[in-house]
Amino acid sequence: MSVSIPTKALLWGLAGIGAWTAVKAALAQKRKIDFSGKTVLITGGSRGLGLELARLLAEEGANLAICARDADELDRAETELNEFGISVYTEVCDVTNKVQVEHFAENVRQALGPVDVLINNAGIIIVTPYEHATEDDFRQAMETHFWGSFYMINAVLPQMLSQKEGAESRGKSMPGTSMPGTSMRGRIVNITSIGGKLAVPHLLPYSTSKFAMVGYSEGLRAELLNKGIYVTTICPGLMRTGSPRNAIFKGQNEKEYAAFKISDSIPFFTMDSVDAAREIVEACRYGEAERTITLSAKVGAAIQGVAPNLMAETMAIVNNMLPDPGGIGEQRALGKDSETTLSESVLTTLTDQAAERNNEFDS
């Protein structure tokens, strides 16, 4: 019995998918690492998502180095992380300052040994209509997200490259997962955003810098893989980390803040920060190239890929629903200074709870 050409094509396609699935599973097991005993450096690790990541990795026995700009936040985070019985090194460091970054990386090496895993998490959120966005807003976002990651990667890369291939097997190994020649020299995780895949209205400085970060991270993956270093690009959607209160708002700041905070609190549309952190740790564990987090982000990225014109029209509609320019104009106000009855209502309970848990409140 003859088989039609379309049927043959379908069968070959299914066979190809099956083969790739098998190869992918095999590679995942070969690349799997155990974090116990590893030196993990997390930028922006004193609060929010960075602190959630630090907690999970501490539970797995990793030795942690975290940096932030606020000494009090670092002290509170260090006190909590020390309870896990691991080694913790903290230092005030502004990732936009190349000299500070280089000093921090060297201090980490001396305190904990060469960095095995780098997680570039430090970030800044500036919410503003384009009419009130300034050159300084774009520059600060680029310096924090792109240049901050660039400086930190170049500071720790020599440490990773100096290690013999297979150095990731230091510490306790997972039975059945350690294979000669497959453990690599290091892991780099760049926390970007769905805003680095599709531009979000009133977040143009943020999106611009995240687009740059995504491109850098994806290109770096290709260039460092043959050197035994796996670079993972993380593209999260909205996560309930508690960060809105420390974000910057311009224009009609109170309305901007209320809209942002409420959006950040919607169940199913957003993801709990603990669940998001778990996904990031798993992506790093298996050396994945990229992972998009939250269903809404996955849908948005898919639509952007196949129907960019539709997504552009959708974003224009979203923009029309956001507050008009005005208010404080180009002046800046933190979220915590822009609270209203609406932003403190039951609609934002989940975000407030996350802020309390993740060291987002002042001491």
C-alpha cells in the first residue's frame, strides 16, 4: 500500500520531533548540575526576586555572594540567609560602576572561591509615558540592565575560564547525573523580561534596555558554549515580587502606580515570586538556553513572533488605556510615595504580601 507524500512528510516530521525530544532529554541530564558547594553570585540579591533566588539556592547548599546598593537591605538579607548554614558574602556594589563590580568579583573569589554561577538580576523600573521620559531615564536603564550585566559577566568570566572543565562537579554530585566531560566551567543567568521581547507602553526605558540585554545574552550563549559556559536567558512576565513600591513613576504617578500595582497582583496573569524563582533555578540547573516565565508572557511572545502587527495594534490599545501625561511630569516619585486608596485596596493584597516577605519595606 503506497503512502501519500503529505502523509510521508507528516511521519518524517513526527519522527524528527521525537528524535529532538529524545536528544533534548539526554542533553538535559548531561548538563544537570548540583548547586551544593557552588559559589553563586546574585546581583540585586537583597530583596525581591533576587532574595527569593538566594533562599532557594541556600536550601540546596550553595554558598552565596549578593550585592545591592542599600547596606541595610543587605544586612537584613544576610541575617536571613545565614540561618541556612551556608557561607554568605555581601557587599554594597552599584553594578553600573565598573570599578566597584571588578572589586566585588575579586572579593567574592577571595571569600568563597571562583564564581560557578552568576545571576544578573539587578534592575530598575521606570514607569512613564514617553512624553515625560528623559535621556537620563534611558541611560540609567541601559547602565543598570545592559552595562551592569556586561561589567559583571566580564568580571567573573576569567574566574570561570580558569577552572578546569568539569569544575561544576565540585560539591555533592547527584547520583546518575555526573558524566565525564559534560560538567561545564560555569553558568550565567541573565534575568531579562518579556519586555525584552515586545515593547510595553509606559515602560520604554525598561523595554529598550531589556531588548539589549536579551540580544547580548542570546549571542553570548552561542559564543561561550564551546568554552564550557552555559548562558541562560530568562524572560519573565509579571511576577509578584513586591517590587512596585520601589519602582519609579512619572507623569500622573499615583494613577500610574495604581495601574502597575494592580496589574502586578492579578492571580493567573502574574506568578508568585517563589514559583518564578523555582523556574529560574531549574533553567540554570539544566543549562537551558532560554525560558519564558508566566503564561501571559509565553502567549505574548508567541503572538509577537507570528503576528507582530497584531501585537503592535494591541499595545497601542493598551497605551490608550493608561494614564495621560501630566501630573508631576518629568519629576520622579517612588511607588511607596504614590500610594492611594486604590493602590492600597484589596486588589493589591498579593503584591503587599510579597513586598513584606521579600524585604521590599524599609526597616
